[in-house]
Amino acid sequence: MLLNHAQIKKLLPHRYPMALVDAVLSVEPGARIIAVKNITGNEPCFAHLPDEADWRSYAYPASLVMESFGQAAGLLYLLGAEPPGEREHLVMLFGAATRCRFEGEAFPGEMLEHRASLERTFTDAAIFRGEVWVSDRRIVSIERMVMALRPARALRN
């Protein structure tokens, strides 16, 4: 394992319940990353489900799959910083996603594997593409995800 959860917390501002990357398995800074999110039945998104809920009710929400992918992409961006740490005062904000195909679902007990690639960077944005896998099933493909980069100080009240 390249980065564990404690190391990820030092890079990303996300905290419970929105810290959605558990580990980074591999990274080629400035190029690609493989990061994972383990889904459990104790996720906040399942808290409202009654005991008699059908198993399909436990499908992990597509919005959280995308958020988790975005966090993995953000780690890729941060790990490619030159010099290291230069981008630590930037916040990445979701801008847009195009041609996202949802081909399956994930459930408690499964692990999302995010495979993200950095396509291009600008002074105030980054463009990624990638896929999300569960075991040998691709469940999402993302042609393009655009993330805006803003100074953290500009977002404070």
C-alpha cells in the first residue's frame, strides 16, 4: 500500500462522513492513481433504511461513487505537486463531468477501485478521466471530470 488512511487525511480536507478514500494502492505522480473505498453497511447513507429493507436498497449512491472518484483524482493532483506540498493550500471543487456511464452498482462488503488519470492541468483547473471497478466489474466510466482549483483562503468567511 502506498498511502494509508492516516496519510490521506494529511492531504485531503475531507472528514467523516465525507472522507471517501481509504487507501492509495499505486500512483504515478502527475499521471495516474489507483485508490480504494471500502463500502460497509454502516455508511451514513444507509442509516435511514428499515431492518426489513430489500438488499437492492443498499446500493451505494452514484453521487457518492462520483465524490469518492473525485477525491482519488484530487489525491493524484496533490501527489504530483512540484515542489511537494506546493498545492496544499488549494481546494479542489467539482466543476463538471461528461460522458459518465453507470454500468453497475456496489453494495456493502464490496470495495470501489478508482482508476483515475490526469489528462491536463491549468492554473485554475485540472481534467481527469477514469473508471470505477468492483472486483472484475467496471461499474462507472468517466470520460472527463473537471475540477476547479481555488485558494483555501478565498473560500473562508
